[in-house]
Amino acid sequence: MKDTAAKPSLRERTRQAMRDEVSAIATRLFAEQGCDNTTVEQIAAEAGLSRTTFFRYFGTKEDVVLTWLEDLGPMLAAAFAARPATEHPWVSLRHTFDPIITMNAETPERSLAFLRMIEGSPTMKARHREKQRCWEELLVPLVATRLSGAAAADLPTALPTGPSAGPSDGLPAGLPEGLSTGLPASLSAGLSADRDPAPRALVASALACLNAAMQVWESCDGAVSRNALLDRAMNVLHP
Amino acid sequence: MKDTAAKPSLRERTRQAMRDEVSAIATRLFAEQGCDNTTVEQIAAEAGLSRTTFFRYFGTKEDVVLTWLEDLGPMLAAAFAARPATEHPWVSLRHTFDPIITMNAETPERSLAFLRMIEGSPTMKARHREKQRCWEELLVPLVATRLSGAAAADLPTALPTGPSAGPSDGLPAGLPEGLSTGLPASLSAGLSADRDPAPRALVASALACLNAAMQVWESCDGAVSRNALLDRAMNVLHP
DNA sequence: ATCAAAGTGGTACTCAGTCCCACTTTGATA
DNA sequence: TATCAAAGTGGGACTGAGTACCACTTTGAT
């Protein structure tokens, strides 16, 4: 718990260096012959480790080039949390993606190749979505508290959710207009996190916009500004 | 060539009956022991066919309970196409989901069990998303033409095509504010389908809303109206 | 020097998915 | 009716991902 940022503890550093190196090798192989035509055996051989050890470092074959996305999650959550609480969540989400857009802005070829690799294999695409689902899980509670108003405490992590969430009561069938118009879910007591689709709808839609923008950016070989594309995508939804 | 729609041709009917029966058996097995704990061998055995034949009928293990989703795609596309061309795409998309909501409205237990099965296995979840990607591919072009058509017609903020992008030049890096503000792709000539993220952003976001609504509906054991949940989710994005 | 924890490689296993081959069934035609 | 090609079926062998277990080595602290 204490070595999170202070002491990477040599072992950890070695481990990370290994991960990075294997990841680089795998990236090269995937680019050369396609992800589906590359076996774990091959990657392990080129990296000088056994198949067994490979799976100790990476859960799946695709993880070898996708784990960094997972690590990105907390950074995005922090970026969202850093936005002013009064800002509309949609705008905050837009700015949450700024780090992603900026990252590798100097090495567009790199991210272009990455996107092409993702798009090249259905399996890879699926795993990529899974990673984004991890982001979603991190962001949804933040958006939820933002929506429910500044009434509750601004604790980012602890999300008890269970003041009274009994399975017995069921919100008959009401949930009418009053809720759908206002920004904050005025009946915050009833459906803060589990029973309001809005937070997840916002986050997942924002990610959908991000993906749509990225796909166009990739199909244009990076000729258009990613910021402009993302703005375009997100403004259509909520101008 | 002749039996496309008129004559299911006995063989086809037999084949379909087989599919349905195997699908029913697999659904039961998945519910009883979980998808991941059920092997293709088992399903095939219970259905009285060989493993080989099973894979002739279904591409993957999960397809056995998911193919009907793929078949649903054209129906959704038709539902969207049936909406008035002047309607805002977001509203049309909302109504596109009406068939899904209505379907099995009389058998909520069935769809509840289905959703639980989906949510129960990560693999299943991934495959489910893939099926929805098929819907996306069908809907995106429809929304694209709707958007580009509306650009000329009635939408208010039609800009005078600032950079005057021709199809030949690569849109250097500009595409600035002008594009990001306006709803319609005013430069419809330049980026109608391939280079405008808006259609895909709309469709993918709508699907994200649908999923968010369904997830809440499932976690509430169907206690809340699906229509209300979906309205809530989609209205937050574009009231 | 000792010792426990962590890391590594090897083997064997399960299961999804593919390929190929031999056999049977079907349906149409001579 | 006999024939024949197309389609369907099952079996067996194969690849490749991912898991489990076991024996061995390295590390780092006491």
C-alpha cells in the first residue's frame, strides 16, 4: 500500500522494465505479421522467456499491448475529478479526454499504428472495448455523484451506495418527466447510483464519441485534428 | 437464388428448426450451470449432434444464444428508415429501439434471464457488444444520409462552408471551430460518410444508452419501466 | 550461512475452433 | 428405377490460448 508512488522496490522496476520490453517486441510482431498470426510462443521466444512466464506477466495475448490502457484509467478519473463540480458532466468528460488527445500528439505515427492494430483484429477490438469498460467503471461513480448534486460528500472512491437499497421497493413505473429534464436527479435519495442509467449513459456515450472520432481520425490517416473530430462528435450529442 | 424470401425450401426450415432447438437447449444449460461452465461438447451431446456439426450451425459457442440478435439488425434498420426524414436522428433512434422494448414485454422473465446470462460471463458480454456493432454498421449509413440531407434542408446553423474543403485536398489540420459548433456537417461534400464522426457517435451513443437502461432494468429485476429508463438515459444526452 | 519468498521453465491438461476425410442422405434427372 | 451430384454428418487430428502443478533457481533479509 505504501509503495504505490514512493518505492517501486527494484523488483517492481525490473518487472515493469520486462513488461515494457516484451510489449515493444509484441507490438513490432503484431505490426509485422498481424495480431492473429502471431502466437504467444513467438512473442515469448523473441523476448527470451517461456510461455509460462509470459502468462505470468500478461493475462491474455492481447494484454501485452493493451495493459497500458488499463493503467490509464485512474489518470482519466483524476482528470475528471479535477474539473469544477459546477461544470456540466458532458463538458467535463470532454476535457477528461484531453490527456488522451494530447498524449502522443508529437508521435502521431505511433498512435496511428496502434489504432490500425486495434482495428485490424476483431479479438483486439473486443479487448480494447473491455479496457474502456474499466474506464467506464471508474468514471460512472464520479459522474453519478456529480449528477446527484454537491449535496453528498465529494469523496471520489468510497461509494457505499447502500443507504437503503433494498430489493423490495421498486419505483413502480413512475420516474417521469421531472427527472428527465433536470440536470441533477432531484430524487437523489431513491436512485443515486444503481438505479439511474444517466451516469453510465453519459460516460458510455462519451467513450462512444471518442471511439467514433478516433476511427475517423485513423481512416483519414491522421489528416484531421483529433480535437476537432472529438468536438464535432460530442457536440452533436449535447451542443 | 430463388429461395431468398419466398421459399424457405424445407431444408432451410429444417435447418432453422434445428437451430432453434439447439439454442433452447443451450439456453437452459447456460442458465443451469453458467455459460463458462458449459462446453460445446455438452450442448452437442444434449442436442444429439456432434461437435463438428454444432460448429457448422454456429460460429462460436456464444452464437448459439446470440444469433437472433444479429437477425434483429435489419429490423432495427427498417424501424429507423420508417421514421420521418425531418425528425431529429436522436429521436428516431429512440423510436428505433421501440421494437426491442416491446418485444418480450409480455415475457419479462425471459428477457431478464437473458440479460442476466449476458451479464454473467465476460465472454458473453463481449460477443453481445459485437452483435450490437453489427447494428451500428447498419444504422450509421442511415443516420449519415439523414444528417447530410438535413444539412441542406432545415437545420438552423448551416455554416457557409468555411475552409471549402474539396475531396482532393486532405483537410490539412484546420477543420476548426466552424465544424465543431454546427450540428449539421455543413461541408457535406467533403466528409459525408467516412470522415464525419457524427453519425457513428449518434448511433453508438444511442446503443450505449440502451445498454445503460437495460443494465439498470436488470439490476432492478425489471421493477422499473424500460421505456422510462431509456427515456431518462437518452434525454440526459440530448433533451 | 540460512531460509523463506518470489520468479522461472517444463509438462500436461482443457477447451474452442479449424481442417480434412469418409460416409450417408436427399432430391433431381435420365 | 437407377444414377449421381450436392448437401449434411461424424470422427479424428490439429493449432493455439489459457490453467494447474511441480521442481528448480534467484533474491533479499536475518
